[in-house]
Amino acid sequence: MAMATTAQADYPEQDIRLIIPYGPGGATDILFRLISQEAEKTLGESIVPVNMAGAGATLGSRNVKDADPDGYTLLGSHDTIALSKLAGTVDYSFDAFEPIALLTQTINIPTAHANHPVQSADEIADYVSEHPGQVRFSMIPSSTDHFFWAQFFQEAGIDMADVRLVGYPDTGEQVSALMAEEVDFAMFNLPSGGAFFEDGTFRALGIAHPERLESMPDVATLREQGIEMDHSTSRGIFAPKGTPPEVIDTIADAYRQALENEEVQSRIENEFGSVVRFLAGDDYQAFLDENESALSAAAENIDFQN
């Protein structure tokens, strides 16, 4: 026991692997790398990002779930942990890990291609009613945007029987599909769609956040348009179950200090269309419980077999 306590007090003494359950270059990968590079300055050891894509982001999460709870293997992920269980892909959710800290939230944006007649999110319901069974919404099955559209349809009064959900394997293919006008609508955010909003290729139809984004001040929130919903991708750090509390606290404090860096904050907000939101301990656990409850409610409107 004394030796274990000493080891915890000296933590960390070697590099820490941060498993990112997606490929390189996406918003999740970029944000975790940015913040971790600053956090490792406090820890005094390197945080080494490891991209481990596959199996609907569950290859990486399973690797961490089954790793030794010593603080040297961590998971950088988001809502997909709960989504995978709700979709029946895996039999575990947030409760299979020790939550360390919530870091950022990326605000999601319903989007159309530039030639589409719909100008704002509150026009989508009428457009669907005028073209029942013909309107195509892209999504990655069982992922964040799948749940986004289920919640959007419910709040906007759209019958899911009147729309066509078209599945794609990743965001890159969704971008290509919307650009080619193969679909009418997609859910993006500034990391995935910002350049296309800026050059006019895509049209942002609304902001799924209580406030407008500073970088897109002319785009109304969904709530301003009478659609009562907020929706974001909430990214945080997790450890294997049983990781000592002292280690959890050490990691959380390093990431807290990283998010206090003004340059890091500026890049998160201005380059990646995200907001800094740090929660740790009981506050983060309460956030995860509430988040999973909301996702479970949305899942009731999804047929995961199609």
C-alpha cells in the first residue's frame, strides 16, 4: 500500500497515451492534441495522442476500458460513448470509465448547400411537407448527427416517415455529398464546415446554442427561430475504471491549467467554433448523467436497424 501511494504521488513518471477513437485531422483529433500539448507542460511528461479509429469509435474506447488503471492510458472522446450503447453497438457507456474532465463543446449547425431554396432552419418543416419522402438528410449512423436530426425533427414537428436519412461512413464523405447536392441537409460545425460557410459553398441554417457564435453573428440560433433545442459535441477525458482519485485529480488539474492559456482559448473558440467548458469531479459526472438521459430520450425516435 505504501509503495502504491508513493507511485501515485510521483505520477506521472512516463509518457501518457491518449487514445483518440477517430482518425487524424478531424475536430476531435485536433482539439485534443491542441489542449494536451499545453497540459503536458504542467504534468512534466509527454501526452502522446494515438489515433485508434474503427468499429464506430468503439475500438479506441474498448482499448482504454480494458487498460490498466494506472493513469498512463486515457481516452479523449465525446457523446459517442453513450451513443454506441444506445445504438446497441457495445454494452457499456460513460459508467465504464472514470470521468476526468469536460474540456470543450462544439456547437452544431444544420446546413444546406448554397443552391438550396431553404434559407433557415425554421423553413425545413415546410419544405419537407411540400416534398414528403423526398428530402434527404445526411448522417453517420448512430453518431452525433443521427441523434441531432432525431431531436430536430421532434422539435420542428417533422414526421420521420416523411424524410430520408442517408448514411455515410464519415464527415468527409458527408461534405462531398452535400457539395455534390446528393443530399439536402447535413449537420456540421465550424471545424468541419467553417471554410465552406466562409466561401459560400454551404449555408448555415441555424446555431444549436443559446447564443449566436461570435464568428457567425448573422446566423440566428435555433431558439430564435422557434426550435427549442441546443446541441453540441461535448469532448472530455476519461480513464479506465479504478484509476486512483489522486491520479484523476492530477490529470484534471493539468487540463484545467491548459484551458486557462489565452492562446489555447482563442484557437478553440475562433478556429474551431467551440466553447471552453471545464468540468471535473462530481460536476462532470452530473453533466454526463444529464447528457445520457437526453440522448436516451432522442434514441426513442430512432430505428437503428435502418
